Amino acid sequence: MKLIGPFKQVVTLANLPLRGKLSDEQLEIIVDGALIVENDTIQRIGNFETLKSENPNIQIEHIEGEQVVLPAFVDSHTHICFGGNRANDFAMRNAGKTYLEIAESGGGIWSSVQHTRNASEEELLKTLLERIKFLVDLGITTIEVKSGYGLDVENELKMLRIIKKAQESTKATLVPTCLSAHLKPRDFEGSNPEYLDYILTEILPKVKEENLAKRVDIFIEKSAFQPEESKEFLLKTKDLGFEITVHADQFTPGSSRIAVEVGAKSADHLEATIDEDIDFLAQSDTVATALPGASLGLGEKFTPARKLLDAGAIVAIASDWNPGSAPMGNLITQASILATFQKLTTAEVLAGMTFRAAYALNLEDRGVLQTGKKADFVTFKTNNFQNVLYNQGSLKAEHVYIDGNLVD
């Protein structure tokens, strides 16, 4: 057992509702606080001097200078296992080329598929671990990682096995998701429904057999998979025992409604979500995940997070870090910018990157500083927690703790 502190402010995020809007006045802030940690778990939180006097023989991990502490962040949507680079896509898009023109010139998702298929396992593992370290250094200790750049049995399993192997080399929690339904690969001889059947019969049984992922994702869009075939596919994946998440309403509306109807844990993107579907989402337990990195990368409008929160939805914020539409990877910068454009309170942004994002991954043991929760937290060298978002990512994390232990 050890006492970690003192902190100028301990921002617990405890006792906040899972859904709907939040005011900053609802935040619990313990001044000159500390945490007692034992066996990877938070045991007590309170005033440093009080906890010290009540536990005179406790080991103390003394925090120097003025620092604030927050629950560690959760990035609930990433594509950080990939090969290659699509800087040319970004340049072409900014020069006025359309998505179709970029794809026809050799760019787009298919470009990443080819790069990832051609990359060695060693190369993919090395770059994946580098990206994980980047996220951990930001204070993100739980990271969802998708496949989806393999698109056949051999290469989807290669990606998922690499994600599983990466877990052996990082203290962060990785949550693998099978996104074989990213789009129909160009070298598949058959229709969209035939490819989805191929995933169900050839890929997912092997994923389950090797315990490579418990979650399945699909991209529902005109350029990928259509609503009805996607709904049928998702229901069948549920029958196989997988949790579901959906790339929904990125360019056209309607697929978020499907996500709710099939009981998806989350519907991610939602830039094109219409008002009636906002209400539909808000009445469900499906998390509405905003991905501001994609809006910034594509020059598209942001997820209507303000409307979703006002309607009572569960809103998470994730990076969508990928080689094409969201190459930045800095969740704190993206969330700060989303807050500016959508007029989100600091409490709403922090909740969206912590316990609400964890809920989207079916993890309810983290994302708040509270007795009995996983001791993952992040500190910043400041006397005011508001500076974390105010500086839009330029205020770097000072220390990151996983299971109560300082990460090297």
C-alpha cells in the first residue's frame, strides 16, 4: 500500500452521470489531495495530510511541485496497426481532389491494405508499439485497436495476432476489434454480401478460436457496406457471441439507427447524423462516439456532440488515429478543438475521454478516481486542471500511472 501525493487538485470525475450534459460545477475537485493505492486498485482518496496522519507507517510516493491528477484517458477508436503512409492523400485532398479521384490514383483505404499486407510482422509490431507509446505518453492507458487493413483471412489474422503480441510488451490495456468489414477488397471475386459471408464463415470463427478479439466493427456507407446487408451481418456476429460497434453516419445518415437496433456498444463518427436519429441514439445505451480527428483530417463538419448531449446521449470522444483521414493521433488536441466548435464543458470533454469512453469498450472498472477502481491516472504540471484543455494538447502529461505504478 502506498500514498501518492500531494496534488494541488485531484479531479476524480466520480459521481457523474453516464449520459447527458454536464456542468463544470458537478466536478469533484479535492484540493491538496492524494490517493492510496494497493494491488493495482485505488483504496482511498482524500486530503494528503489527513491520509498521511491516519496511516503513519504508509509508504509515500511524494509528488514534487504543483501538479493536478486526472483519471487516465481512454481512446475507444483507433486504427493504429497499419503499414505505409498516406501523406499524398492528404496533399491531394487539400488540392481539391475527390475521394474517388484519390482512390483511383492508388490512394484511399486500399492503399493502406496493400501496405499492411506487404509489411512484415516485425515492422507492423514495431510501429504499433511506437504509436502505443505516443498515446501512453499523452496519458491514454486504454486503447482500442482495429484490424481492417488485411481484408482476407491471412492478413486480418496477422493484424490481430500482432495486436495480441503488442499487449505482451505494453502495460496499457489494448482492446482489439475485428474490422474485416472495412470495405470489400478489390481482389475479392464476389458481391458485398458474399464478402460479408466470407467474414462470417472464414475469418470470425478463427478469430474466436484464437481469442483474438471479442468485438466486431463494420463501415456502413455508400462507399463500403449498405444498411440492410450490414444489419444482417451484425445480427449474425452477435449470434456468434461478439460485441458490436459501427462506423456510422460519417457521410450519409441512417446507419446510427441500425447500430441502436442491433444493440451496438457504440456508433462512431456521426458527422452526418440527423435530428431524429440523435433522439433515437439518446434513448439507447449505444454510445455516440465523436471522432474530431477525422473532421480535421477531411475538412468535414464535427459530430453534433452538443445536440447529442442535450438530448441525453452517452457521448465519448476518440481519436480515430489512422493513416488516411485522421493521422494526428493526439486525442487531447482533437477533443479541445471539438469543445471549441461544439461548446462542450470541460466536464463533458473529460467524461468523454474517460469513463464514457470506457463504457463504449464495455469497461466499467476505470475512467474515474474512486475507491475500487483501476489505478490508472495521469498528472500534469499545473495548479489548474482547466489548463489541460486550454492548452489544446501542448501541456504535456508529467507522469502516467498504470495499476498505480509509474510508467517509464
